[in-house]
Amino acid sequence: MKIGILGTGAVGQTIGTALINKGHEVLLGSRTATNQKALAWTAQNGSNAKNGTFEDAAVFAELIFLCLNGTGAVDALQQAGSHNFSRKVVIDVTNPLDFSHGMPPSLLPEYSNSWSLGEEIQKQLEDARVVKALNTVTAKLMVNAALVNDANHNLFICGNDIDAKNKVKHLLAENFNWKPENILDLGDMKYARMTEGIVPFWVSVMQQQGTAMFNYLVVR
Amino acid sequence: MKIGILGTGAVGQTIGTALINKGHEVLLGSRTATNQKALAWTAQNGSNAKNGTFEDAAVFAELIFLCLNGTGAVDALQQAGSHNFSRKVVIDVTNPLDFSHGMPPSLLPEYSNSWSLGEEIQKQLEDARVVKALNTVTAKLMVNAALVNDANHNLFICGNDIDAKNKVKHLLAENFNWKPENILDLGDMKYARMTEGIVPFWVSVMQQQGTAMFNYLVVR
């Protein structure tokens, strides 16, 4: 599958490499076509790895991952051109974290409590089928759920398009070892308020555990 | 032990009855000394059960549970008299939930993201040793952790006083079947932003699960 990734940080690179290893073609998009991190990633990941602008990634892709910094996400989508996302499944991994007051982070005030970055992204990309997913775990665990507790832990997703959510579940199961029954669909994109809202808590538990390699299992 | 409970709703009554059943003396405090729910509770719970005003509960108690509605909590503490909490361990079970926009709830804006009700309560009761605890699970589970997954799930607590947190851990283990190793101390009272912040998420998972009898287990 042709997959575009917007964002060249640890999350974008980790997801990109994992998808290359599963046989997909990946274009890593950044603000400029000559981003050094993207060029280095492309050089290390073989002929299925490409890089370009945000727009290049959106145009190239059948399916798109958003791995952008929360503060720059909306601007990046505008650079990419919202028409280039039309009808495509977009997996939104972004978190609107605000580290400006130190640790633990808070949320950017404009994307806290009664509005979320996920909702804003769906609003910006009105014809796209956005699914909020993977933003509640660390990058290495995103791409290999089996690294924690034999994959017995939960991912919380949401979005407005049920078919898109099913496609994302399938993709995460096929490529990243997530057990479909452990992927819990909380509802429409409004629930991004919840799955983004628990990320400052996640950072606090990370501090308490002394590792980012953990997740939650809902038990009854 | 003489325990005061501020708040006569399901949480206050459930905790009160559980403590009576463990042999404690409990005074259930409300806005007026003739609150009908408190009188009914007292009549049903034997000679160790008492009721009175918020102030009566604070004066009576060696240890205090706050089981107040988020919107009325600060007002209730002012009625009770902050000097009556001096040096006492106060277990803050409150959540600043805002249901005015329907389900799922958000947080009251004044207690969201960068400030919490737990921090406000510690500020109001400056000489008290406030521990935020139990607010992340349903009332029946608060008082009997063994009702879910053989008590293998986590409680997240925080507060500024380490000795008070240890006393609360001990009390929850002795009376409510919480395994001490499953009670995770996230840090000082600032972390109430996190443990209150995950409650709208909890409501969303409750909707998804179809029951409130669940909790999270941190797995590695």
C-alpha cells in the first residue's frame, strides 16, 4: 500500500520503518523537500522509502498517518492541501501537548476539555475519513503491541467513519500486532477529547513506572 | 476510628456503610443537619452511624472523606470551617465534572488542564493533609477492589504529604481490599490534574464497556 506520513520525528520515522518492513511504500513528508531527518531516513530504508513535502506525502498516499507536533499540525495540513486528503483514511496520531510549563505537560489550551486536535483536524480535512489512534502509547509500542504483556492491553480509537475505523483496526492487526479485540472504539471524533486528554496522565504514569513501555488493560 | 464524610450521595453513603461494616464510627455530613438522605442512612446503619452538618463531620472526625459534588465542594468546605481540618488526613474523592453539555461530561473549566479541584481543596484547607484517591473508579469498587479481576488493577493517588499517602494506602488495604502494590502514587497534588482529567475518559470507557464495574491495570 502507498502510505504517506506527515512528520519526521521519532513517531513518524518509527511508523515509517515498521511499514517499510511490512512491504509498504512510504513517503515521509516534511515542511521542506530537503529535510535532513527525512533524507537520512530514506537513505536507510531502501527503495520503498521516499521523502518529500507534506503535499507530496498527501498526494502520493492511499492512506495517511499524521505524526505531527501538536503546535504545528493545522499549519502542516494547510501546506499539504486539504483536497489531497479527500476520501482517504487518515490516522491521526498527534497530541496537543504543551511542555512550556515543564513536566508533566498540560494540553494546549485551545485543544483541551471541550475541543480536541482530532476534532480540529477532521474539521480542516472535511472530506477525509480521520481516525484518532495510537496517540496513547509510546512509538515503539505503536508498531509492535506484542512488546508489552503479550499484546494484552488496549488501544482506544475514535472517529466519525465506521468503515475507516474497521480499516484501521485491520491495518494495526496486520502490521503492528494489535489484537483486534483489544482495540476499543469509543465513538465519534468528539472522543478525541478523551484519548488526547489522558496523555498528560500517561506521562505521569511513565514517570511513576520509570519506563514508557507500558499500557493499560481494561479489566472487569 | 472516627471518620467524617462530607456528601450524602451514592459515593458518600457507599463509603460510609463500608466503613461502618468495618467497625468504624462514621458521621455523614450535609448542608443541613436534617438532610433526609443522611437521616435515612443513619437509621439503616446502626449505632456507629451518625449524621449532622458539614461542620459536625469535620469536628467529629480523625479522618475525613470528601464525597462532594464538584460544583459545590469549595462552598461545602467553607461551611465546614477550614480550621476543623487542621493536620487531619483528608481523602478527596471529588470530581469536577460538568454534565451541562450532555454525555460524555467535560471538566468544569476552572478545574481543567492547568488547575484541579484537588489543588483548590488543598489550597482551601491549607493545614490539612489532602490525598486525592478513589475518584477514578465507581463507588462499589472503591470500597471493594476485589469485585474486579481479583483486585488486580490500579488506583492512582497523589498529594503533598507522604505520611498521609501511606496512611491512606494502609486504610484502603485494610478496609477496601486494595492491594498496596496496586496503589500508584503519581506525586504531589498537582497530579490531581491527571487523575481528575481521566474521569471523562472513564465515562467514555464505561459507555463502551456497558458497565461501570471495570478498572485499568498497568501492564509492562
